[in-house]
Amino acid sequence: MIKTKCICLEGIPGSGKSTTSGLVALQAERNGANVTWFHEVARWHPVNLFRKAALSPEEFQGVCRGLSEHVRGRVEAASTRRGTYHVVDLDVLRRSGGQDARDALEPYDVWTWPNERDRAFALELWQAMVEEYRDKDEVIILDASLFQYPIYGMLWEQTPRDEIKAYVHQLLAILEPLNPVLIHLYQADSEQLIEKLLRIRGDAWVDHIVERDRERPYYKNSDVPGRERMRQFHLELRERMQEMFEETPFRKLGIENSAGEFARYDRQVLEFLELEHIPDPVLSEDALQRVAGTYTNDTVQKTIRLIPDNGTLYFEGGINRRVRLIPKDESTFTFQDSPVVLHVGEDALTLGGVELIDTWTESGLVYQKQVTHPRKKTPPHR
């Protein structure tokens, strides 16, 4: 494998970053590397923070002083240290901390921060990550962290182009001790990809994003309607990311993947990383049928289905969510596009791997298999 401690994958939403990251993580592991893949929405991501509050030590102490001992304990249980900051998982707090804790931490939600504070905090996170991994015998995979996550936020605020470039160059300099490599997936006709993305994810998703972002300057300062403004945003995001790819001094690979020749793109990625392709284990139909079924967890109110189809196992768990599962053995499967792992037993499955911000992916959650009873035959009337 190529000599690196950090593999970065970039591309606009819908370009294939997560699926390619899954390929890299799986093949690197099969080639003997110690790998951790931080999906872009991993719950405890080293540099991407979703649904988190971050407080300086003084701010954290001030908030805790105003809470009861019981609630303060819950806040502390939902927090971790990142650099000099206390980072609090707001999802955990919403489930356990009480309204007073949520109200006290609301002003510290990272997504509401002014640009300057957000960037200073992010630089500290990147530096802490590099210090943590530079001497470890471990390779980390980051998708959508180096370009998409920071540029997205700065475009929201209509940050000038040169300012965006200068900031990303700071990240590149911080990352250099990990001898990073970069894979960038792009499309010559980005408008076509964006229209496909909007079509596949559907009107409900588009409406959600537009509603979430409508108070951001990029939307608020424009008379262009929400859906069209969202399309413009992604085109500008693609332009800024392509520009940064061209200026990145690391060893890098760009793949124009509009043709959809995914087997060829996979070979390019593995050759670039100097990884031998090791095929997936082949499971018998009996082995697939043993794990097939419907599984539920009442606590998170989630139902998932494992469905064999032509020798492959698929996960179904909601609207537009059918994903290929890759076997590690007859009872352990990983997702094609995320680092969540399923450990399937006789009457239940347990989640492992890296948690995402979606509650249903929490490590250790158990989903009970639903038993289907054959319908009794009705005796004929005499």
C-alpha cells in the first residue's frame, strides 16, 4: 500500500465519495492495513461536527454552574474534549438532558457560530487530529472533510473566493505531516449530476435543505427561488473544489466519472493506492437465507430488512435506502457506503463499526428478528 497515514476523498454530493471510501477501507483492511474510516457524518468525527455544541473551558464551566447536579452529569456524559474545547453531542443531550440543558447549550451549536470562530476552532481540530495520528500505526480515511465540509460553510456565508482558498491552504499545511493523498471525483457536466442528485433524493429532501439553509446569506441575499439557488450553490461548490484540487500539493488522483464505468474507476483507485484487489467472500444461498429477514428496534423505532437478491445481500431501511451489504464472513456484514457493521445472530442483529449521527446506527444497538409464522391451513368444510 502507498505510504500514507491519511486518504482524503472529495467530490460534490452524489459523486460517489462514500462508496469509493467504502471500497478503499475494505481493500486496505484486506491488504493488512490498520484502517479507520471517518464517514463525513460519523458521530464522533475528528474534524466534521454535526449536531454538536463546542465550548471553551470557561464557557463550559459557566454553563455547568447554572445547571442542577443531575443535569450537569448528563451534559458531562454527552461531552468529550477536542483540543482545548468541550464538544457536546446535542442528540444525546436532547434524549437525556432536559430542556434547561438544551436551552443553555443552544448558543454554542457549531453550525450557528460566526465564520471567524468556526474557522479558528476547525484549525485547532485539524491540528489535534494530526497530533493524534502522526505516530500511530493506522491509516485514516476522510471523505468530504478537506474540501466539501469547510467550503460548504464558507459559501453559505458568501466568503470571498481568495479567503476560501487561503483557509483551505491552511488545512493542507496542517495535514502535511500525515503524508496525505487525495482522490477527487468530478464530472465535466456537473449540472447533469446535480439534476440527477435532486431527482434521486426527491422533493422532500430538497425542501428540507432549502428550509434549513434559507437564513444563510447565500440564500437570504438572493432573489433566486430556493431550488434554483440550491442548484447554483452546488455548481459553485464544485468550482471551488476543483480549484483546490488543482492547487493541492499532495500526491493526488482525479477521476472524471460521468460515464458510470465504476469497475474501471475502482481499478484506478486501487492502483493509485497500490492495493491488490481481494474479492469479497462468496456466501451460499443457504447462508444468505439464514440472515435474511425483518429486524426491529422499538427504542429507536426503526425497522430494517436484509434481502438476498441474486447472490447478494441488500439492506433496506427507509425511503430510497437500498444498499448492498458486503460480507466479512457468514454473520458479519459492512455497508457498501458506510462504516456501520452488522453482526447477525440467530434471532437478532447487533450494530458495530463507526456510528453515524443517525440514531439508529448507534454501536451496540440490538435489532430483534421478526418471526413469521406460516399461515394455518383451514380444514375443508364437510
